[in-house]
Amino acid sequence: MSATKQFKHVSYLWDEAKAAELAGDEVALLIYRSNLLGADLRLTNYGGGNTSCKVFDKDPLTGKEVEVMWIKGSGGDIGTLKKSGLAALYVDRLRSLKNVYRGIEFEDEMVELFNHSIFDLSSKAPSIDTPLHGFLPFKHIDHLHPDAAIAIAAAKDGEQITKELFGGTIGWVGWQRPGFDLGLQLKECLDNNPGIRGIMLGSHGLFTWGDTAYESYINTLEVIEKCAEYLEQNYGKKGPVFGGQRLQSLAADERKKQAAALAPVLRGFCSSKVSMIGHFTDDARVLEFTNSNDLDRLAPLGTSCPDHFLRTKISPLVLDLKAGDDLSDVAALKDKLAPAFEAYRQMYTDYYNTCKHDNSPAIRDANPVVILYPGVGMFTFAKDKQTARVAAEFYINAINVMKGAEAISQYTSLPRQEAFDIEYWLLEEAKLQRMPKPKALSGRVALVTGSAGGIGKAIAKKFAQEGAVVVLNDLNEERLQGAGEEFKGLFGKDAYALAVMDVTNNDQIQAALDVAALQFGGVDLIVNNAGLSISKTIGDTTATDWDLLYDVLVKGQFFVTQAAVAVMKKQDIGGDIINVVSKNALVSGPNNAGYGSAKAAQLHLSRLNAAELGGDKIRVNVVNPDAVISDSNIWAGGWAEGRAKAYGITVDELPAYYAKRTLLNESILPEDIANACFAFAGGLLNKSTGNVLNVDGGVATAFVR
């Protein structure tokens, strides 16, 4: 490789100045190298792969110099790795465990014994990959799952290809589940092939190493680059990729339109056991695969790499739909799709029953994770957005692997029993059991109108804190972008989506719901919060004032509800509609004819909708705030002045005036309204609909009676 380190198929990201700042700190260089490798999804996906380094440190008990291995801990991600995510172990103690190893049938008991080798008691728990690094003598080791390398590792004659491609400088160890025995096999491979620069693991991935962090990094990139070059040189030699294309994709806009129409129906099927969040992609690599002649042969085979498999399930569901099919008849669409989902669930149940052991965990959700729609794209469904998105990334990696393996040989997947033993591995089950309990709104998609500020943003924040994903929307795009940046910092990129929306514009409402469908699979929690206020006498109220109030408050609530209910009925898993109305819906006051009557209309419309939608398990409830001044648009445009005039006080005196007139003598904050909305949506009131919850500090004249 030239001094300029030119790579075509991998990203060379090493910054010598940055590395120089870390010189002498091998653990810091390990983290730096890991983050660079994890930044390139062609090398490994989120949570995949492992990296390590061995250093000498002072034993805190004896004061003697001892060799310590720092390695990515259990459940970590090399792309975002920090020191807190590393495990630190005594190398000699780890290696001495081979003296008590009782054989492969007792493999799992070794994981507990890793704890006897812990050097830094505050470090992360060691992963199952620990012995794979521990028995190799090299200072720095990378274990990755590069598409190009796995394509060779998953090829029918991958061992021979590896030997010829690298001239014997890369060893080969056949497929075996990660663990203590595989670590011993890697050491044996190295002993039998002194001087090799890495080891290919059949169907699994790649091990490479170096004496320094930089040498390991460069060695890793060079080996992967060579694999990728080999694949590129062979594409097309055996014939068209994936047997050629049997159909053409829809145009990009049409793909999005079709996917948005279908996603809620799919989400409903996939949520038969627990509510799922969706993800859609029409990535060119996905379309090349789904549109190909080889789709029907390759898709049922499933993936080869365990990391791919664990996140994408045994195989995808391929939809028997044409790209241009009319999806408007929802009942007919469900009738067509239902047998396919039943067949998939039966296939998965048969797989479980055939492969299970006496001590296997109970069968998990039998619904598919990956759903392929030829000509349109790929849907993935999981417990949260990040997991669904990562599943899509892993399946794209699997597609790359299949493409490469088929170009040079024949793709082979994990045998069903091996796949089952990975999926239902007791150690994997223990990891699942240690995961935090889902939050109250986990798996739910919320759309809060007017959520870029004030009450709406407070509600959206509360819902995100409780596990929901949220579609933020507002009339003001600049304000909306600001809210998006705030949510990204608070909750991460997977927690929200953005949509510019005017609640009086049906096209924008539908576009926002399409965003919800494409980003998350649908919607099941609507808060009609957008509003405005005009306080004038009867004589001063104009037709324009009246129409604006009724258009935004009444029509807006109705239009959003109408469009959202259509999505909820596609899903057929129920839902919540919460209407933020006002105490003015019940209280008669001066200078308030337009606003107060519109609020009364909102309140009764909520009751009417609750009566109609109960049979669909869609609950409709009302929160009645009063005088929420903080960060609220309602006080703009002269409303504060109008109310102050009506009460014969100044604008500055309004907050105290509103607090003192309540039974509790309290000011009402946006967070108070958010808590009320959560009370309806959080699960404890699932049998409540058509109800009104006043959050006004106690205004006796607003009591519902």
C-alpha cells in the first residue's frame, strides 16, 4: 500500500496528529482505532465486532508488572466505544482457564469464570469473544464482520479461495459458535501457520492484528481491501448479479408513497404480540436484491454471520405484492397478507420445535423482522427505532455478503440448528433478561400537533422520556428545526422525526402521517394540541377571526383525527387520541365568544369521536388546561392584552391573577399538561374514553357536571 494510504473499498480515517496526542496510551489508541473502524458500516455494524489491546500494568495487589488485556465489553459498540465500555482482564489468569476447561459441551460455564480474571473491577463485563483475543499473542487485535470478508467466508469453497487469494498468509478456522473452544482453535491455527497476518472464520468474520494500534488498523484495512477488490473483479464473470433483474423498481416518489400506504398494515401484523416500531429503506442494494431472479432462492436461506442473524431472524418475509398494486382497499389487502404472515409464523414455530433443546428458552415472537417488497424496498420491525434501523443495516450487509459469495462461488448460510443454537443460546437469553424493562410508551408512535414549542413540545418530551418515538411538527420550519436539534441532543436521532404541518391543510396532514409511516411504521398516539387564541368583544370579532378560530381549533382537530384514524384502522391495534381543549369549553367569560365556542365544539367533537371509535379500541380523551403562559404561542397576537382588558388588570398581573383565582392557588405549566396527557396514554387508563381531565389549578366553574 502506498504512503498515501489510498483505499477504494474501505475508509482510511487515521489522523496522525490525533494519534500523536494519544501516543504512549495504548488503551486510548485502542479506543481511537475502534471508533474509526466502527465508523465504516462496510467493516462492521452497530454492536458488531470486537477489538482489544494488551498492555503491561502494575498489579494493585502485588505491585508487580502484569500483562492486561483491554477488550470491548459485553453489549458494546466499537463505533461509539469509550473506556467505560471496555473489560480489563489479567492475561495469564484468562489463559490459565484452559486448565479447568471441560470441553465444548461445557462451553457456557466458562463465561462465569472470566470474572476470576478481571483486572479492573470497575470495567465492563467481558463478552463471549474474550478468549478469542486472549489466546492470541498480539498486542492489538481486530475482529470485524466486513461484508467483503464474510462473502468469502460464506462461500461454498471459501477456505480454498482464502488460501489462494492471500497466498497462505490468512489462516482459516471453520464455523463454530464463539466461545472458549474457538479461542483455542484460533491459537492452534496460528501455531500451525506461523507468520500469518490474520484468520478468516468460516461464515463469521475476520481476525487481524498488529504490534501497534496503527499496524493493526492498516493490516485490517489492507486485508478487507484485498477481499473487496477480489469480489469486484469477479462480479459479472459468472453471469448477471443475482441472476439479473426480473422487474424494475417504481420511481422514488412512488416507492415512498407505496411504502407509506403499506407500512401501517405491516406494523399491525408484526405487532400481534407486542407493539413494534418500523423502519423503511429503498436503498439501491436492497432493490437490486429484491428485484432479482435469485431472490426466491436466496432469501429463504437466511444470513450466515451470527451478528447478522441475531438481528434479522431466520429469514425474511417476501411479500407477494406487485410494486404497482393498488393498496387503497385495506380490507382486501389484509385478506391477501394474512395467509403470508400465518405461514411465516408457522414456519418459525416449526423451526423452533424442530431445533429446541430440553433447556431452550420459550419461543419468542414468531413474526418476521425483515419484510421485502420487490420493486419498493425493505421494512424492518423491532421493539424500538434503533433496533429496527440496525436490523435493516445488518440485512443490507447480508445482501452484500450474498452478492459477493454468489459472484465467486455459491452462498451458504448457517445450518438451521446452528442458527437456532445462536438465537436461543442461554447466554443470549441471559443478556435479554438483563435488559431494562420497557418504558410505559415503548413501541408507540406519537404525533403531537404544534410540538415545536410550549405545551406541544412539553408533551412530546414527556412521551419521548417514556419511550415513545415522536413526530414533531409545526407551521414554523425554523422553530421546528430548532426543536429537532433539541430532541436529538436529549434523546438521539432515532427518537423523533420532523414534519412541517398546518392543521388546516389536509395535504400537509397526510404528508406528516406519511412521515410517521415511513420513519416508524404508523401512528397510534395523537395529541391535538395546535391552537391559537383571539380575545375580542362580540362587536370587535370579525368573520376572519371567527373562521380562523374554527378552522384551526375545530376543523384542525377533526382533520388530524380523521387522517390518523385511517392509519390506526390499518394497524388494527387500537390507539389514543388526546385533545388539548381548555377550561373555556365549559366556562363562560367576557370577550371570548369565538375562542370559547370553538373550544366547546372541540370538547363535544371529542365525545362524539369517542362514541364512534370505541369499537376500534381507539380511545378519545380531553385535557382541559387553563392559563398556561410559559413558552406558549397562545399569548401572542394580542390575546394577553385582550384577557387583561377583560379582567380590568395589566398584562404583567395576569399570571398572579390566574393563579389566585384557582382553588389550589397554582400556576399551570406546560409540563403539567404533558403529565395529564401521559396519564391518559401511559397504560393505567386503557379502559377510559370520552373523559375530561381538568388541569387548571381548580376552577370550580369548570367542573364537569
